[in-house]
Amino acid sequence: FQGPGQAGLLRRFPDSKMRHDYEIPLQVALDLLHDRREVDRERIAMIGNGLGSYFTTRVAALDPRVKAIVVNPPYVNFNRLVTNMIGPRALRIDVAYDELNEIPPSLMLGYVKLAVINLCRRFGVNRMQALIHATESYTVEDLLYRIHCPTLCICGRTVNDEMVAQSELFRAGVRSGDLTMITIPNLHEADHYNFFSNLPRLNQEIFDWLDERFQRPPQ
């Protein structure tokens, strides 16, 4: 399923937008899983990529039905990631998202403009400063201590300083007795945070780790 503000749902419901309390739609999915007889309730894991790691962290902190999580990479404070991406010079201006292409590349690179346009649509805002304001509530810093389930944190070598700092915040804040931090080699320098250019290695690491936690006891 796709939740509020995600691309699949936006195609049917264009007015859908992101929400900081994403544990609410995710708990509906957990309710559905718990109603299915073939589901082992003690082996439900959640994997979050990009902003999905923020969603995953929130629901793991607030719902004990999640028995293991994978965050790729950890997003602890999304507002700081957005402002870091936009950069200090561009943060001083305000512009409608459909006018971003008028900003010179010396102030904002093309890939950043595309990211801001995409986020504005998903967050239901039409100006860059409104986007920055909308992301302020997207933080899990005060919830990390509630995470006690096995946790796999995937970090990268080519990420920026803010993403490195958030990985360290995640490591320091989570109270799980089973916290694993790994780095996946990326095949392209541009593939700087979720390693989708190296899916075979990424999936191997994730599912081997899950197998170790969820393996069935000997019969």
C-alpha cells in the first residue's frame, strides 16, 4: 500500500499530502496483518528507505507489534536534511515551486530544484519556505529511546555531514540491545544514500540480518 503523500496515492487522490504522524496509516496496515491467520505476529519487520526510514522509526517507537526494523539511512530530523540540501544561500529566498527553474544554478543546482518541486507536491505546499515550515514537525529525536526491537541501520560513505550526524544521533538514541550499523558499497557516486544501484548487495545484507533474527527454532 502507499500512504498519504506518496506517488501511488497522489495519482488517485491529488489532494493527499504527507503527515508527520505516519504511524497512524502504518498502524492500519499492521491491523490488517494481525487479522491474517497466515501471518506470524512475532516476526513482523519493517524496512524504510529514505523518508520511509522516518516513518519506520516512528511506528517502531510507538507500536510494539513491529519486531524488527531496517532504516536506510536513518532520518532523525527531516527538516535539517531539507535545509542542508537547499543550502544557506538559497534558504534566504522564497519562491513558488513552479518558478524554481528561474533560480540560477549558482544558487541552487538542478537536482535540488527537482527534489524541492517533488517535496512541495507531496507535502501539499506551493512555496519553498512553506515546505521548510511543513517539515519542522518531522523529527523522531524525542522518540528514539522507545525503540527496543532489533534494528539495522544502513549508512553510506558518500553522504553529507548532516546525514552522518543523523546516523550518530540514531545510534546514540536507540535503546535496542541489538543495534547493527553497516555500510553498503555504492556503485555510483551519485547513489549517495540508499544504494539502489547495488540492490543485490543491499538485499543480501538486509535479508541475511532478518534471517538471523527471525529464524525458526529447531523442530
